[in-house]
Amino acid sequence: MGILSGNPKDEPMHYGEISSVWGSSTMAKGAVSCYQVYLNHAGDRDLKELISDYIGQATKEIEEFDRLLNDNGISPAPTMAEKPRVKLEDIPEGARFMDQEIAAAISVDISGGLVACSAAMAMCIREDIAALYAKYHTEKVILAGRILRLLKEKGWLIPPPLQIKRPVNV
């Protein structure tokens, strides 16, 4: 048996895994901070629910990634201070994110998260870390479906140019 053929949790992390896990934890911490602000700015009930779910998802990722880092003797990035709750009416209209802007930003974040999870899975040699990314990839796919439905239902989706005339097959 080789050095990497035992219990994956006993195997060392390679630098790519360390960088991916540390970066993922840090990005999730930034997402929680940013999404707390989005929650203050959102007016739509369905959007608020999705934001809350995303904060919960990111919080779960932080806990697991930081535990993995700590278990391997690596210090995670510090957690950001929690944002205070404010009433939507207290935010001046010109300074407020609109629901459509928030939904579009979430959609972009989820897309980037899917790509990051795929890249991390592809370079992992520790099965436990690859499985962790596979789990989060699946959860992000579910969130991506929810935000896409929300964008369509609310009329917030701005599609790229659509092919109206299709070539006729002879």
C-alpha cells in the first residue's frame, strides 16, 4: 500500500487542496457578509427566503471547510463581523439594491460557485475532500434552479439574444 491508500482523513492535503479549501471558506465568509446586506435590501418575500437559504448553505460550508483546515493544522481566514439588520424603509431609495439586481448577483455567484466546486473536485486526490465539493456542487445546482425559476417568475431574467427564426431543415 502506498502513502495515499489508507483512510483519506489520515492523508496529507496537497497545496491545491489547501488553497481550494481555504479559498472556498473565505469566499463563503464573504458571501454571508454580502448576503446579509442583500437581505436588508430585498423587498420580495421569495427572494428573501432564497437569500436566507443561501446564507444557511454558506454557513454550513464555512463550518466544514474550517474544520477541515483546522484538523490539518491550517488557520482559516477570520470570520467577518455580522451585519446589523435594518428596515428596508430606512435605506434611501437611490442607495438601495433593487430585487432584480440582487437576484442577478446571486445567479452569478452560484454560477461561479459551481465552476469552483468542479475545479476543486477535479484536482483532489483525497476522496473526502472531493466528496465534500461534490456535495456542495449538488446543493449549488439546487440553488441555481431555484434562482432561475425566481428570475423567470418575477420577470427579472434578462436573456441573451434569442434565436427567433430557426433554419428550416430541407
